[in-house]
Amino acid sequence: MGQPRKSVRVGRTGRSGLIAAAAAAVAVASAGCGIVGVGSQAERPLDGLSVSSPRFRDGAPLPAEYSCTGKVGNPPLRWSGVPQKETRSIALVIDANNAQGEAEVHWVLFDIDPLTTELAQNSVPRGAVQGMTSSGKAGYSPPCRPDDTYRFSVYALDTKIERKEGAALRETLEDIARHTIARGRLSAAHIE
């Protein structure tokens, strides 16, 4: 079995933090381009979500079976604290920062039903859409660099993104940043 779960609560912060994170993630895919046109709600503080996994704790290593050396696919995730009245969909972004400060997006999953509170191992919820990753493909792109920090971010959105499967990374991350009303993150320090 996995290690005990640990919830991570992300405090209230401005949209500028989310936009900065999205800009960093887009940098690899867009050759240094930042996020533009962030919308008029940029100063609204975000609510925090609690994100956990039954397979690893915040700051612990990512189990190798969820990396490019494993054959399992994405790890299971759980979240809570979604503001039910305002949330119209959930998005998930898995990315990494390496020692050089470069971001690499491993999975973008959006238009998840707002009542969903968990993602099973190696699964995509019914109705959810997978966007393009830094590798140029849609779907979970398992992490490979053993020393990077991997971030599993869950976003509550005030609308559905309504883009097609394989939607462009930059546009999808911009849409997520523009419509986020709450977010939470679970981090893996490196790969086992």
C-alpha cells in the first residue's frame, strides 16, 4: 500500500501567482512567451483547495510506477474545498520545474465535472478533455527527470474551457488562468 495521505492547503493568493505559474509552464512550449490578456479579474484573491494522493505525500518522492520507467499512468489524486456555488468545471495541470527554472507540462486535463473530487489511477473522468503537453501530445506524459519537483495542481474554474481534445498548451493554460477561482497543489520532490 501507499504512504498515508497528507492534505496540502494553498492559502488565498492573487491571480497574479497563478498567472506567473502558468507563464512559466508555457515558457517551454512557447519559446519564452508569457501569458497575455489575463482578463479583468486579475486582482481577485483565490480560494484554496486541499489536494492529496493515497500514493504519496506532499514533498515525498513520486513513486516510480507513475514515471516514464513505470507502466501505471497517472497517480490517483483527491481534492476538497471546491467552492460549489461558483465552480463550473475542474482542471488539472501536472508540471515540473528543473534546476534551471524551466517548466515542463506533463498533463493538462480540463472540463472535469465540478462535483468530481478524485481522479483514479490511470484514468480520465467521463466528459473531461486532455490538452497538449510540452511533449507535443495530448494525454499523460510521464515524468522522466529523477531530480525535478513535480507539481499536481487542481483548479476550480468559473466556466468550462470547451476546447477540443489536443487543444494548444498556451491557449489552454491561458483559459485556465483566466477562469480560476480556487486552486491547490500537491508536490513530489523527485522520482523514487
